[in-house]
Amino acid sequence: MSLTLPTSLSPSKVASFKDCALAFRYSAIDHLPEPPSPHAAKGTLVHRALELLMWEEPPGQRSLPVALDKLARARDDVLGSAEYENLDFGQQTEAEFLADADTLVRNYFRLEDPNDIHVMGTELLLSVQVGSLTLRGIIDRLELDGDGELVVTDYKTGRAPSEAHEQSRLGGVHFYAFLCQEVLGRRPARVQLLHLREPMSITTVPSEQSIRGLRQQTAAVWMAIEKACQRDDFRPKPGRLCNICAFRPYCPAVGGDPSLVPAEAAAVAARRAARVASATAAAAADPIAAAAAAGAAAEREPTRAGVPTPAGV
């Protein structure tokens, strides 16, 4: 029995398929729920704080105290959202979780002076059609350097990779460079990963060769996904990520039961349909309130649709 192909790929989905094809299927095709993790929540929290700092404050006003105020605001935005309302902080208390996020924001200021950054956009969603496939990615920050060249910055809140694995982590970087070239008509002069944990930065210069390599790699991954869908053959890849995988109950490699997947996938689809129906009914009953809610959502994500001009630029 063939499976329905996903309609798009992102850097994280490409990495997911290469890490474990079965986990990719459960996430991208079956859409099984993944409980929110404290690591993802902390990354979202810190990203949101730095987004607010860069977008709302002009150069000269981007100080550490202001950034920590943004972090406090981001805490309410993120931890108060439906996505993270049942968040399990794991081995940390909530206070320790927040203190660590505070440290990551402070570490950011050890890497660069945000007042020197000419921001063009934050949390930019870029997508491009390549044949039947949509490639998309969210760029944490797009800026202009002193020479007027584009620079892509990606914040990382986890551990920096070892030197042996550094190049594999740069695959997503070249993905962003490709999106910029295709959507904006300009290849970034450089792409930098700001690892806030250490802190340290890793910088690479995209080239025609690296973009061509990204195209070839993505085409190969997509071909493998097509073949796996046609054959219904997504195999698990046991490794270090298994201990933190959300799909252990369904994975035969760790004693899970894949026969549970169809019922869970159907339940997820039913809940999604119910949410859509509820939202549609609410909009029909009170279109003004629905428009206000949509406006509030747009305010929370002010720059995803394009490259507008931030405050003070």
C-alpha cells in the first residue's frame, strides 16, 4: 500500500529523514502528536526574546536589560500558549528552566553587539517550488552587513557540534542560502550559526558549488521519500536519539507496536477537522471577533510574510 507524499520539505524534515526514516513518516505523513519538550520550549523562548529585541528596538536601544525584559514577555507568550500548556520541565524546575534561558540570552551579548546589526527581517518564512515539491524554511534573522551584502543568522540553543560533525550541521545553513537566492534573488555573503550555550559562532560562505550540492542532496532525499512512500517502507534507524524519541510506543526497534498508528493518526485527523470546523463556525457567528483574533496572530508574527523595514532602520 502506497502512502501519501508530504507536500513540502524543510531543513528539519530533511535531517529527520536522514536520522530515522520511520520517525519522519510518523511526523510528516501520519502527523502523530509529539509532546512538547523542554528543549524545544527553551529554544522557542530564547528565539522569541531575540526576535522582539531585534524587531522592536532600533540600534542604540538593544541593551542586555532590554533583552531580559523581552525574555520575560516571551515567557508569557510561549509558556502561556496552548502548545506548551502541559510542558514537562524534565529534570529541571521551572525556575531552573527560566534561569538557563536567561543565561542563553546573556551569552548572546558575548557573541556580538546587537546595536551593530542592520536587521532586514526576523523569523522569515521563505518557500520555493521545485517541481512538485515545496522547499521552505524559517530564517531566524536576515541582515545587511557593512558592504550591503545579505547575512543569514541562525540561533542555536543546544550544544554546538563537535568538529567531526560540524559540516553535517551546516546542511541546513546552505538550505537557507538556497532559499534566499531563489526567493530574494541574492545569495547571502555568509551564513552564521550563533551557538548560545558555549557561546561560539560558526560561519560559512555559501558558493555556487554548495548551492548545487544542496540541490542534489535534497533531490536525492526527496527521491528516497517517494520510493519509501510507494513501497510503504520507512525503516527505523536505532541510535542515540531513540531515548528521546516521541514515537517509541509505535517503533518496532524498541518494542513498540506500529499497529497502533492508524487509529492514532485517524484520531489526530479527527481532532484537526473538529478544530477547523469550530473555527469556521466561530468566524461565521462573529466575523469581527475572528478578524481580531487573526490580527492578534499576525502581530505575534510580524515579519514572516516578507522583508519589511524594522524600527529605526
